[in-house]
Amino acid sequence: MSTQLWRALSLASTVAAGAVAQKAIATGWQIVTGHTPPTKPESPEVGAVEAVVFAALAGALLNVARVVATRQAAVYWARRHGGTIPEALRDAF
């Protein structure tokens, strides 16, 4: 049972962090560049440099958000269940 609870907590925190990060990336891109982020970077209407920069920034920030969310979920789990996460659950993330 605890494995399923951990996976649900980990998944929920990752999904929430991804949604927040995507909104932050879009808002930041809008502020910095003055236009909306490219929704289809492969489109010929989007410049190659812009597409690559956006993809690199978005990918990096989304992965950072995922790592932070998973670590915070593990901290919460450890506090809630007294100590670190069980060995069997460490492979779940």
C-alpha cells in the first residue's frame, strides 16, 4: 500500500510542478521577448535560434521543477512517516 501512496504523491507533485513551471516559462518568455512563446518550434515561422533557446530553457526549467518537486515529496513523506522513505520506495523515483 505504501508503494502506491508514494507513487501517487510523487506523480501528483511532479505534475503540479510541471504545470507551474510551464506557466512560469510562458510568462517569463512573454516578459523577456515581448511575444508569446513558440508553440510549434519546428514551424518555419519560428527562427531557428529562438526555437533552440526556448527548447533549451523550457527543458532545463521543467527538469529542475521535476527534481525539486520529487525531493520535496520525499521530504514530506519522511516527515509524515518518521524518517527516510523505505528502501523499496527509493526506486520509485
